[in-house]
Amino acid sequence: MRLTIATWNINSVRLRADLVARFLETEAPDLLCLQETKTPDELFPAEPFEALGYRHQALTGQKGYHGVAILSRVPFEGVDRRAYCGKGDARHVTVGLPGGIELHNFYVPAGGDEPDRTINEKFGHKLDFLTEMADTFAACRRKDNRIVLVGDLNVAPLEHDVWSHKQLLTVVSHTPIEVEHLARVQDAHDFVDVTRQEIPEPEKVYTWWSYRARDWEASDRGRRLDHIWVTPALRNRAGNIRILKAARGWERPSDHVPVLMELEAG
DNA sequence: ATGGTCGGTTGCCGA
């Protein structure tokens, strides 16, 4: 069984339900993991996605901020969520898939503007969130675990994951301390960064372009904030990564674009 | 070197 799994920070699913529907119609992934849905579950636009065949929906929303969801054409074998950092923030949801696969969908805190936890609580929260992710995946570490981890991790770890390594070293999302914390999550379960397995450095890869640019495409000052990782047991079954850059040019777009991967889940 | 734009718990805060 071949599954296509997509991840997309939608920046308000109610405002962009039509864009999501367009994406589901044209790309027809088996699963779509959304972040920043920004809506309580009772106001989630479930019906238009159900009508397109996405009858299975794992929602973890809250009013105004954060929020993650998984839309699926294949039934789930269980749904779970974790409230990280002792907060009620809706930043994680996980579902079971055929073949004993666990799919985790994350929205890591952005971290504010100042990369110093002594003066910026939000930056401390981001680092603590990543530490708790690392601890959680270390605690369940097993050689044969089949785990897919996707989402907006809000860190661009590699030199060519940003438009200017030098200029972004002190900018939240690319600072060495964040990169270290993200590496600890990755090492906790030997996760393979599937995008970089397929598109190695020094090729530039971005999944996000700021709204603030006069012309996002011409300036092309992007960052790779959205990730798809798999455990070693799935490494040879995962591939065909696609980054839908064109979605950044759609009408009233999200500032993030979808990332897709195919997985042999037999 | 600065400020730029979005979205929603809107005339501010978070990203």
C-alpha cells in the first residue's frame, strides 16, 4: 500500500478552506497534516473535506492560535495528542496507520524575535518544547519503530535551508542553539530528514517565504521550516519528496507551502 | 540600516 503524506502550515484553515480543497483535489494525498488551523474543533470546516473523501479527521484545535489536524482517506488505528510544556497549546496530534506506522504532526513554537531565553519567554518555550520532544522520542526508542514525523518545526537547521546563513545566524529559526535542540530531537530516534536525503546540500530548499517581502518570488528570501522525517525502519520506503512552491503564489496564500512524500506502507 | 505583511482572542499581539 502506497501512501502520499502531505504537511502544510495553513495559517487559518477557515480562511483558506478553499485552498485546502483545491490542494486535495489536485494532489489527492492520502493524508494531509495541517498546522496553525487557528480554530476550535467545533468550527473546523470538516464537511468540504469529507465531501472530497477525507472522512477521517483527527482535530486538535483551539481558539485563535496554533492548532493541528490530520485529514485522511485511510482509517486511523488510534488517535492521540500530547500537551507539551504543561500548556494547553494544541501543537501535536498523532495517528496510527496501516502497517504499524505512527504519524506525528507537530507545530513547534515560533519563539518570538529575540534569541535569548533570559529576556524572551517565547524563545525559552521553543527550546523547552524541542527538549520535551527529544525526551519523548528517546523514551520510546526501538530499532524497528515505524514513525513518520512531520510539521512546521520552525527551525531551518542547515546552511542551505536559509537564503543567507551568515545573516540568519542571529535570527530566530536558524540560531545555533535552536539547531542543536532540533538535532537532539532527530538523534533521539535516528530520524532521517527525507527532504535532505533527496535534495542534499548545497541546493537551497525553502518551504516558507515571509509575507513582508515586496515580491516573495523575486527576492526569494525563504527558509526550510517544514519537515518530513522517518525512522530508519522506513528509510528505504520513503521518498519522492515534492515541495509545492507554486502554492505560495496562489490567491491569498499561506506563507508556507505544502511538502509531500510517498511511503510504502505495506 | 530599516521596516516591511498577514491573521485573529483586532485597533493589539503573535508570526
